Amino acid sequence: MLTFLRNNSHVQSLCGSRVSLISTWAVLVLMITRQLTSKTLHRIAAQRSKEFKSFHSSRNVHQLFDKVTQPEFLPFQHSMLAYSRNNNHREVLGIFKKQLQCDFISTIDAVTIAVALKACRGYPRLGRNIHGFSIASGLVSNLSVSNALMSMYCKSGQFDQALSIFEKLMNPDIVSCNTVLSGFENVDDTLKFACQMNLTGMAFDAVTYSTILARCADDEEFLFGIQLHSLELKCGLGCEVFIGNALITMYCKWGHIVEAERVFDEMPKKDLVSWNAMLSGYAQEGNYGRKAIWACLEMVRRVMKLDHVSLTSIVSVCGHERNVELGRQIHSLAIKTGYAARRDYVNHVSVCNVLISLYSKCEAANDAALVFESMTDRNVISWTTMISIDEENAISLFNEMRSDGVYPNEVTFIALIHAITINNSLEEGRPVHGLCLKSNFLSKLDVANSFITMYAEFKSMEDSEKIFEELKYRGIVSWNALISGYAQNGMGQEALQTFLLAILESLPNEFTIGSVLSAVGATEAISLKHGQRCHSYLIKLGLNDPIVLGALLDMYAKRGSISESLRVFHEMPERSQVAWTAIISAYSRHGDYESVMSLFEEMEKRGARPDSITFLSVLTACGRKGMVDMGRQIFDSMVKNHLIEPSGLHYSCMVDMLGRAGRLKEAEEFVGQIPGGPGFSVLQSLLGACTIYGNVEMGKRAADALMELKPEQSGSYVLISNLYAERGDWEKVAKIRRGMRDRGVRKEVGFSWVDVGEANGSLSLHGFSSDDKSHPKTEEIYMMAGYVGSEMKILQRERERSGEERVCNL
């Protein structure tokens, strides 16, 4: 065949950037060649002997070599080939050294050099010296030696040297091309080289197809892979197992399971890799659980020996399907085959890791812990998985992990920070923060975001802000963490301001909109116009997530726009449990008992299951309407039919319901039946009912209990004081007020907000309290308020006069 690609412009372009490196290599080869030609063969052997001193040969083999005379060189080559097949590279190099030491230079042929070069994987310096020897001996002109040299340089990460050798070949074969093909780092260069091979008439073999298809699976070159599949079928290589395995892997990688199955079914011969490729594909997709289980059972039926790849894939499928029973059976099989954790036995760490994950997903934490404890070897994935499972002991597990010499990664820190947040352990969170600073893990965006969320949960927004401000890059997740933190801590205006900054830098998602809507709904000082702007933004982005629409509905309801809430509800494509609860809560907040009960009945008819918040809204509506019997039925249904354990708020609703109806004795009896005793909200509801109906004795008992629970809360003092004032007992009123002063308790000032519609276009509301004179137009406001008050009095007198006239006419 004519010289392949030697004058090819593409190869020259690929090598253009490597001229300086190739020149350096040429100088090195020239120096080695001069040393080899200027010294005797004996000194060459001595030099090689020094370079191979770190290698130890088998004692028996050396004894054999000591007895061999110079012409009998075949045992050397046979032994090298035998060791090479078993990947025993040290012994191969030891035999090669022996040949040089025994002055058997003449027995070294192309096969010997090729085998020795194959053994130089991981020892590039030795490979370069053997390269020099092959040049001096003239064996480099042998194609097998050149191919072995290129392979050695590619595997040593010196692709420039391999390409330089390839360019000098007069008649490269398919092995030469495949070696270079496997060495390209850039996928575009790989595919261009493959195209050039095809144009020059080089027939692809199984290795060529496998190499190219592997690159198509790893990079975004799926269409090229399909074309290659067509070429493979045209050339009649469909019976090759290696090609079929590569095709299955490629199709599975890109989610084309049907095409992968077609290739698998058409393969006349299948090996373990074929079955594992299909199993891995099923496991990656997640919704092919039954097929994965069938494939595993078929492998067992065919008496195939499952390896760690097979077991890892099927256990992953069991975890995704939450099929713990089958998972236990696979676990037993893994123990039997020696891959799973068993005391005093070596096990495969990846199999044990997926077993831990399986038991975690199936809520079998004890089984997960048993697998972990039985492992003879644990890597960072093992420890990280256990930290995420056993959150109570996360810190101790983390310390054990470091003592075991396993270095954490960013996923480890994310799991650890989450566990600290769940355990509400700020004192443990700060040292972890310091460790991340010291080890530079705080530069990882996901770790920094976790700390922002952690400090927000601990109500330390200053620390969250500091971490956020120090970020070099702020993705939408970082913005979401800060906005959500502000919303959770009642800092609605800060949440809104952060949202307005976020949309200038990043594209918001459903979590961004949901958090800011929650902040607007919970903050009276923010104008509803901001909520409407968020609604417009939501429509513009085309977000129809049920949680976001539920937050939008809830925002309108909290801000008094029940009609907008209902419109959002009716426009929902799918009404989730969250949506039903939001609209029921909206009507309950507005005191519309009939609408609440109608929606609640419709919700149950549609098959949406009410949760504790739904029942809380229904009970609140019953209490405000005075529907005590219906409220009792709803409460009993919640406990008995829906198996929802009542919270303090549910008990508080029931007490408030009975109290509003004047059934104070029943209310107090109900309080006495609450498991674990009444909470603050329950006692507050009872005291409020006593104030309405003037029951001083019961009110005093409730007030004393409240002051004992939370002596700093002013509401209890005010309510009992009002109760005594209604009875005219001013001495006790004065005593309560003195007690408030002595304890440093101050009555909370009530605030109201109004949208003043300022001319500068501000959308913020103005907050004011009783006798407030902070507004710059206070005089005009008071004048207008006086005028409105006078008009209202005149209208009231006119109504009363017209009413009296009607009575007289009757």
C-alpha cells in the first residue's frame, strides 16, 4: 500500500503545534544513538543493567537462564510472552535485562523488543532507552516494533512522540492507525483522522470501530456514531462482539435504549460485557426496572458469572424501584460470589456502596450500617453515603473518615452541612466552615451554597450574606439560597431586593419565583404590585410548576385578592394537593365557610388527599362560622380516617372553636385531654375566649399558665388585663401592668400599611401606627382623616334617622 497519510495535510496540521516537542525528542534520540554506537555491546548491557536494577525476576526463571547457552535463545522469548499474557510486566523487563547481562544481544529480535515495550507501561524512561536500542540495532524499521513504540508513547501520555513515529512509517497497517487513533485527546481530531483513514481505503477492523464509537459515546458526536453503525453493517462486521458492545454502550449513553436492545438482540454471540452494557443502560435510564431485572435473571439462568459491574447495575435498579426484597437476594448472591461485604472476606467497594444506597432508599438504615461496618475497604463514596444516612452521627462519622485516611470531597461536605442543618447544630457548623476555608472547599459553588442555606436556617443571615458576597461566580442556585433564606427569616423586603438583582445576572427558575412570591405574600410592607410583577415574569418564562402556581395563588390570597387566587386556581393545568390546600386556605383566611366546605368536598371527590394544613384551614373556617359539630367531625375524620396526628395548631383551632361558641367548660376539658399538655397557642385561644365571655377564673388559670410558658410575651398580660378591666377591677389591672414593667415586657405596637402611590413610582408601602406623625405630609393626612371621619359620622346619623322614620311609618 502507498505511504499512508504521510503527506496528508490534515495530519500535518495536527502536528504543526508539536514541532518544538518533536525537535526535543529528536535530540534525545540522537544522544542515545551516539552512546549506543560508540560503546561496546558489553557496556551497552551494563548500562541497561543499571536501569533495570529496580526489577526482580522469578528465581526459577533465572536458574533456567543460567543454564542456557548462547544459541539457545528461545526460552527467553517464550518466557517473556508468557509473562506478558499475564500482565506481569516486572518479570518481562527482568528477563530482558537478563538477556543484556548474558551478552545475548544477537538473540534480541523484533518480537522481543515489542514485548519489552509493552511492559514499559508506567516506565516511560525505560521505554525511551529501549527506543534508542531499537534504533541502534535497526529493529525500529520493523513495523511491529514501530507499532509497539507508538503504543508505549500513547499510553505514557506522549502522543507527540507516537505521531512522529507514525509520520515516518512507509507502509503503516491497521494496527498503526488504530494506535494513533486511540491517542488523540480531542474528539474532533479523532473523527477527522478516522475519516481520512476511510478515504485512503484503510479497512476498519473491530478495534477501529470500538475506539471511534467509544469517543462518540463520551462526547456529543452521536450522529457520527450512527453513521459508523451504518458503515459497520455495510462491511458485514455485525458479528464482532467488541463492536456490538461499543454500539450498545453508545446508544445507552444517549438514552436510545430501543436501538441498544436491537443491537443486543441481533448479536449472534454475547459476552459478559454485552449483558453488562444493557444492564447499565437500563439502570441509567431509571424507568426500565423490569427489563433490567429480567436481564439479570436471564444471566443467572444461563449460568453466567456476574461481576461487580453486573451487581452494581442491578442493585442500583432495585434502589430506584424501592424493591428491597429483590435487593436482599442480589445482596446474598454478591456475598456468595465474593463481591459484597462479609467479615474477614475481601469485597468490592463499588458493590458495597450501591448496597448501602439501596438500603438507604428503602429506609433500611440498619442494614445499610451493617454493610458499611462489614466492608474491608471504604472509599469516599462509602463514607459520604453513610454521613447522608446517619445524620445524627454525621460529625463522628466524618472524624472517623479522616482518621481512616480518606480525604473528603465536595459531596461529603454538602452531606455533612445538610446533617448539621437538620440537627440544628450551629456550634458544629462553624468549625466545618473553617475547615472548608482552610482546605479551599469553600471555593466550590455547591459547598458555598450549602453554607448559605445552613446559616439562613440558623437565622444568621449576616453570615449567609458574607459567604454570598465572597463568591467569585453567582449562579441562580446561589441567588435562590439567599432569597429563600430572607423569606424564611421574615425579611421579605430584602428577599425582593435580592430577586430584582438576581434577574439582572441570571435567568430565574421555579425556585426563585416561588421564594420571592412567598416573601411578598408574607410581608405586608411590600406592595401587591410587586407580586403582580412576579406573576408577569412567571408567565413570560412559561413556568407552570404546581408548586410555583400554588405559591402564586397563596400570595394573592394573603394579600386579599381572592378573585385572583381563584383565577389562578382555575387556570392550573393540573390541580395538585398543594393547589387545593392553597385555595381552601385562601377562602378560610377570608372567612368564607361555604366555599371552604364546597372546595373540601370537591377535593376529596377528585381523589386529592388532604394534609394537615388542609384540615387546619377547614377547622379555622368552622370555628369562625361557629360550626362546632361540623368541626368535631372534621377533627375526628382527620385523626381516624386520614391518620394525621394533630399538632398544637389543630388543638388551638378546636379550643378557639369551642370558645367562640361560648362552650368554655368543654374547651377547658378539651385542653386537659391534649397529649403532652397544652401548648402556648392553645392556652392563648382559651384565654381569648375567656376575655370575650368574661370568665375571670378560667382566664386567670390560662393566663398564669401562659406567663409561666413565655413570660416575655406581652399578649398574655394584655388579654388578662383587658378581662379585669371589663369587670372594673382596676387594682388588678394596675398590678398586671406593674408586673409587665418589672419584667421588662412591652406591648407590641400594631402596624398598618397603605399604598400611598407616590409620584416617583415607588412600589413600597408606608407603615404607620397609632398617633404616628413620621410621614412628611402628616398634617394633610390628619386633615383628610378628620374630614373622612366627619363624613362617616354624618352618613351614620342619616342612616339612623332614616331607620327611625321607617319605624314610625310602621
